[in-house]
Amino acid sequence: MMSCPIDPKNIRPIIFLAGKCRMLDQRKLPAEEIWYEYDKYQEVAEAIRSMVVRGAPAIGVAAAIGAWFGARDIETESAEEFMAEFEQVCEQLAATRPTAVNLCWALERMKNFARANLDRSVLELKIGLEFEAMAITEEDERLCRTLGQKGAPLIADGARVLTHCNAGALATGGYGTALGVLRAAVEAGKAISVLADETRPFLQGARLTAWELQKDNIPVTLICDNMAGYLMSKGEIDCVIVGADRIAANGDVANKIGTYTVAVLAKEHGIPFYVAAPLSTIDLSLADGSQIPIEERDAREITHLGENQLAPEGVAVRNPAFDVTPARLVSAIITEAGVVQENYLQGLAGLFNQE
Ligand code: MRU
């Protein structure tokens, strides 16, 4: 455990340097800014599972670094044996959280690199995998900045923007997806203000979005999740922007629980509902959102607030961590490769063909 200075304009939840990585404990924010240092894949797997690090792109970055730690510790001279053990390392990292596809995307990229270089020595494979993990880490922030530029024109000067959960710098390699679009709008000179849903039960909005926007001097007002409808009916919200954990080929979007409710409310009030996500969040192998696995988390997140029990002992609890917003409720999907506003089936596939 250690402290580490945070640059408010360049918040990064993961620092990968000199064979180790540091992760900011997002469970403790905003009360404490605590960093952990890891150099074992099992530690990284536990950090993802326990949500020290969270947010789809950030857990992809973490998984890539964890995979390299695992690769580095494999003791064999045979590339085939190395690959078999590396697959097992990746399998354990992949099993940590099921919904965000970025996790599997990053691990697939690491495995594909290894598979394509099996004619090399194990030492060369390990060095190559370190570079691949570094590339995934650095690319993520760059892609967020590009995505921000593409999405910023959708945000009007003076807009009052609702967001749900945290799709900011903390949820990515840096800069953010939904909050990246808002940062880019601010950098373009627009005066915007943000309403942050508190995002029960893990409180990513209250703890993380409020913290990072405050640090970045972007005006933010915190509301409870059940206030969005009232504020929309009063004309106090101009648009909604959220991130995503997985987007199916038809444009259905899995994101933090409560996103679907906000999208239905936005439709009722004629308010645009935008989704910002990198291409690594789009899963063209799934025809629609019904096929996206939804993580169910511990009942204690609902029954307790910290150590304090709120609900009666033994009460039955449901705790799905994500929901699926049907594509028909989504006004635009903003990616680093462009913005798709209609006919998602063709539009999303088309983004990959441009690469
Ligand atoms: O459970 P979490 O905090 O990992 O959920 C995060 C979200 O739902 C985010 O909105 C999503 O991952 C996009 S982050 C750029």
C-alpha cells in the first residue's frame, strides 16, 4: 500500500512501469487515495474481482498486464509448454468478471500475439508480451481522446448532461469514454454541467464520477438514481451520456444497472441518449443483448452500507450489476472510429471494416 500524487488533468487508475503495476483502490475513493503495487497475475485477478480496478476498458488494461506477469513467471524453454500454461493464466484472468468484453478482448490479443510467435524463443515471447501489454495500456487513453473528439460535437454549449456510473478516466487507461466526450467538449470551449447519478449499490457515480469531475474542475451535481425522471420532466436535463461494458452486433448496450431505466426515461422525454465506448467493447459475435452474460454480485452490496446493515437479516436479494438497453433507445454510439446513429447492425460492423 502506498500513496502516489494524482494529476487532476491526467487521472490514470493503472501505472505500468519497470515490471510492476500500481493500481488506485477505487473501493476507497474518495475518502482515501491508496495505491497498491502488484507483480503477480493472481494479485491482478483479485484486484479485478474485488473491484480495486473497475470499468470495462480499465479491466482490459489490467488483464493484459496481469497476463504478462503470468507469462513472465512461466518456467519452461518450450514454446508449446509455455503456450499451454499461458492459456491457463489467461483463463483465470478471464473468469474474474463476466460482462465487460474488454477483459476477454485484451486477453485474446495477448494470446494471439503469443500464438503468432510460437517459432520464437520463450524469452522473446515474454519480451514481446510485455510490449503488447504496454501497447494496450497506452493505446487505451489515446483511443479515449480520439473518441472524445468524435463525440464532442454532439454536446451543445451550455448542455446539462446526465451520466450514470463512472465511464471516466478511472474506468479506462485515462481520459474516459463518456466523460472523455465531456472533457473534449470542455476543451472545445463549451460550458457544460454534469448531473451524476449516484449509481446504487456500488456508488460509482457518487464516489468516482463526482471525485474525478471535481478534481478536473468540471461542474458536477450529484443526484440519487431515482431523481432523473423528475429532473427530465422539469426540463433540467438536455442529454444523457453513458459508457458500456459490451455492445452486441445490433447495438444493444450492456452497462451499469440502472442505465436501461435512464434510457427509457430519456425516450419518454425526447432527450438524446448517447453511448460512448471503444471498439474493444463491441462484440460482433453476439447478435443481440439477450446473449450478454450479466454479472450477479454479492447480496451484501445491497443489504449493507460499509459495515452497517440496512436490511433485515436473511432477506432475499437480487443484485444484477448490469442491464441491457435495447438499441432502439440509443440515439448514437460514439467510438474512436466514428459515430453510428442509426442502423447499428451495418454501422457497427462498418467501423471494423475501416481499420
Ligand atoms: O461494475 P463497474 O464499475 O466495473 O461497471 C462499470 C460500468 O458499467 C461502466 O459504465 C462501463 O464499464 C464503461 S467504463 C468506460
